Amino acid sequence: METRELRYFIAVAEELHFGRAADRLQMAQPPLSRAIQQLERRLEVSLLERSGRRIALTPAGEVLLNEGRVALDAVRGAERRTRRAAAEPGQIVLATKAGAANEVLTKLLHAYRASGGAHVDVQLVGIGEPERMLRDGRADVALLHLPFDETSGFELAELHTEGQVALLPLGHPLAKRKRLRVSDLEAQPDLPLPRWPEPDGTYLDGPGPAVRDHVQLLQLVGLGRACAIVPESAPVFGSALAVVPLVDAEPVTTVIAWPPHLRSVAVAELVRAATTGASNEILVT
Amino acid sequence: METRELRYFIAVAEELHFGRAADRLQMAQPPLSRAIQQLERRLEVSLLERSGRRIALTPAGEVLLNEGRVALDAVRGAERRTRRAAAEPGQIVLATKAGAANEVLTKLLHAYRASGGAHVDVQLVGIGEPERMLRDGRADVALLHLPFDETSGFELAELHTEGQVALLPLGHPLAKRKRLRVSDLEAQPDLPLPRWPEPDGTYLDGPGPAVRDHVQLLQLVGLGRACAIVPESAPVFGSALAVVPLVDAEPVTTVIAWPPHLRSVAVAELVRAATTGASNEILVT
DNA sequence: GCTTGTCGATACCCCAGAGGTATTGAACTT
DNA sequence: AAGTTCAATACCTCTGGGGTATCGACAAGC
């Protein structure tokens, strides 16, 4: 199976519409229809249910959609990392969520520099981006946050675990409490929890305001439009917000993640610096 | 980048010889040379060092070799699992090393059957094969053994941990001891430890006999040609061998592994049955 | 009911490019 | 210097991927 065929199938499977898929692939519809038929003939598998002019995925089609996405990411990752290895020899790209894991990151970079490591290009990006960048090869390592990021397929080392706190507007009744439970926050219809984007960038329906980044979140809380649950170390800047510990929120673990089977000495050295600096252990080897 | 190009490059990078690589790919040498040049031109990266008529990999070439292997496996895995999903709906292929993890496996299958799961096709295969089968899609789940198998890129759940024991021919001086250390075995030049195959099927040089499977191993020990270090639960059948506990051998952990991002309900159910039956926890989610 | 619009499949054409053979030319070996 | 090895080049063939025009089935509108 060629990556071209995979790209075509994934486009069709996601759009469930040959015309739109062809559009997205910048090609005409007839060759796309033919390519999918040919793929089905070669695999000897029916991937699409063509009842009338509606199309739906067969169970086998579902499998190829899921596995194909992973495979395509792996190919793209290989290509990008090869390009970067040639263009900037010895350089490493580290991706992390802007505003998160600040202390961990600075400690990590200091330890790495002290050990004489190569140049690290730190990319501070949006929600969910570090994971995507690591998957498609735009990054060599990433700092991810469990349980929010999907880490399957990566190798990990744990760096830091912390509790979460509630952010509330000053003057709110709950703001004076010494500690809170998550259910206390959920019981406030006037102060809903915000909605974060799904991996595909869309938002699920719900009462809370849709939120994109940390700054926006702080602003919304300050305006009394939402409350929030954030890791203890999340910066609150000078915002006039109340911070109340949560006793039953899931703890957040910061991990350093890298693609499997990595042989890059630079990345290995960075991981070593990170883990010995934080004196933590490796989860998966 | 197309999988064809990846296949070609990997063949050349492994053989470091266009003629042999072309041979392996069942094609003529000139089109292969051209394909690689074209790949380098498209990526704008020099992958091979052509000094005279010798060939060597550039650093970028090393990256592409490593990452490309993983990516190719992912594509092949997607294809095979799609084929199997269509050919045998609901069926799961579980791969494990023949003769290993017997009790764990039977307990697992019982728990799964009790929970009303689908049909499981159990493949008992050779050293290192379960891992390969999981990587290239011939299996949906595998029982692997840490620290021997390479588990990077998979999701895992721990099932069982056990110590290792020494196997010695009856009558050997060490056979009467109550316990041994690994260094005791290594200090016996007349009774070397056997050599197991590397992932590529070749054997490293060394004093011990090259060994392929468990039966062969038991025979060699019985003949007084080798000693062995095996997990406690490894079956010794009726062989007349001495079994002595080892106090400092690395413990062996049996894990159930599956490809990342799996949405198959059948596999999820099997993993659930395995972990609740063994009452153990999941390592990576 | 007939029309119109939508959407996937078919028919037919074109040419980029993948693969083959014959050959060259550079780099080692003897 | 002659011979050998091995990648690169020249040149040819033809598969098959992509385009346009069109058909045929189905749904909605009047």
C-alpha cells in the first residue's frame, strides 16, 4: 500500500463524500473514486458501504482509518525529522504548551546545557500541539501533561507530578473556602467550567465558554464568567483571582516524550539530563 | 514520500550496496540508483555518502533508516490488520513465545471466554517473533517479556513478574548449591551461557553454543554443553536438570502489548480480562 | 409526475514516470 | 597496465495515475 492511497482513503473516510475529499486533495473526483476502488480490489477488502449515493465505512474501513492515520503520521514524521537532521545538524526541537511546565523546562534546559548538549529549539505552542508536532515530526521531544495528552506510541519519562487548584473570581462565595471539591465547582450553574478544544479543534456542546488558551481563561475567570481547574504551577500572573486547593482533582503529571526507537544521541542526552535532574524514573523502555 | 521510496532506501541503507539491494527488491540496479537520487532531490537531503564506489549513510540517512523502518512497519501493520478485520470479523490474533507464560496465558483465555469475548487465535511462535508480528500487523495483541522484548511504541499492561533460575546438568559442582549468583555461572568456562539470536536473526560471537529455542536449550544443558538462565515458570518437562534459584538475576515481567490508538472493542476487552484477572495495573494509557 | 440538482461511476484520452537493457566511467586490485 | 567491480548515464517501453466529458441513480422541489 502506497502512502498516496492511504492519504486518499483517509480523506474520503473523513469526509464521507468523494467530491469534498477530492477537493481537499486538490484533484478531480473521478480519479479519486477509481483509486479507492483499486485499493479495495488490491486489498481484497470492501472499505466503503455504498448504499445508494450515501457512503459509510465498513468495519474494515474503520480499522484502516485508525491505523492509517498512525501510519501516515509515522511516514510524515520520518520525512520531517530527516529533513531537519540535515538542515540543522545536532539541533533538537522541543515542543511544549505555552505557559505550562515553566520550572520543569528551565531546570531541564539548565541541566542539559551543563552537560554540554546541543542547541535546543524550544517551541511554545497551543493546546494539543506538542503532541501533534511530535507525531508528525515537527518536534523531536515534547513535554506532555497526563492525563490530558494522548501519549500512546511514545516513550516517556516522568518529570513532575502536582495537584490542581480552582481559580475563582474574587468575591465569589466559594473563594473564601480553604479547600474545595470538584463537585463544588460543578454545582455552580452561574460559574461553569470552560470547554477546551477537542483534538480536531472543535468544541463539544456545553454550558461553559469555549476557551483557547491560558490568558483567555484567566480573563474569563476574572470577569466572573467561568471558574477553572488548573495545575498548581500554572502562572496566575498579576490577575486578581482567588486560588483554592482542590482535594479530589486528578493530579497532573508532566512527562518528557519522544518517538519510539530513537537513536539520536542528542535526544537521549536531553532525556538523561531531564530525568537525572528531576531524579525520576523512566516509565517505558 | 511514498512507501515504495522508503522500501528502496531501507534496502540500500541496510545492504550499503546498490546491486545487492536491487537484487533483494527484485529489480534492476539502474532504476534503483535513480529512485534514490530522486528521493534525495525531493527531500533536498543527501542520504548517502558516495566517496568513490563505497557507500555510507549520512547522519540524515541514519535518521531516515531508523524512522523509516518504524513507519514502514506501521503501514504494513495497517494493511494486514485491515485485511484480517475483513476476512475474520471479530477474531483476534494473539502472539506469544512458544512454551513461555503458560499459566498467564491460560488464565487470560479463561477470563476472556468467561466475559463472552470473541474467538482468539493463539499463535505460539519463536524468539522475538511476537514483537515482530505485533509491529507488522500479523497479530493484534502479544504477550511480551521484559527486559528481553523491545516494547517501545506499544501500549502495555503488566501481567506477571517472576525471578529467574539457573539450569545446570545434574552432577555439576554448582548444581548442589542452594542459590547462585549470575557471576557464579559466568565464572564457569566449561559451561558457557548460550547465545540467543539478535533481532535480525544473526548471532554475536562468543564462547557459548548458538541456540534457537527452549527445547534445544534443555538438550544442550542436559548434555553438559551449557548452563542457562530462565524464568522460574519456564517448563523443564521431564528433563534431568538441576534447577537452582538465582539471587541477582533481573526479574522477568510478562506484559500484554497492543498497537497504540487501538479502538478495537475485542482487543480492549481482552486486555481488560487479562488485567482484572491478574489484578494488575496498566502502565501506559 | 416531471424536472432539476447532486453525487458516484464509467468511458476515453494523455503523458509523467517507473522499470528495463546496454553502456560508460571511476575507483580499487593484482 | 590490465582487469574487476560498481554506481551512474543514456535511451527505450509501457503501465497507470490524472484529467474532461458524460452517464445513471437517487433525492428534493414545483
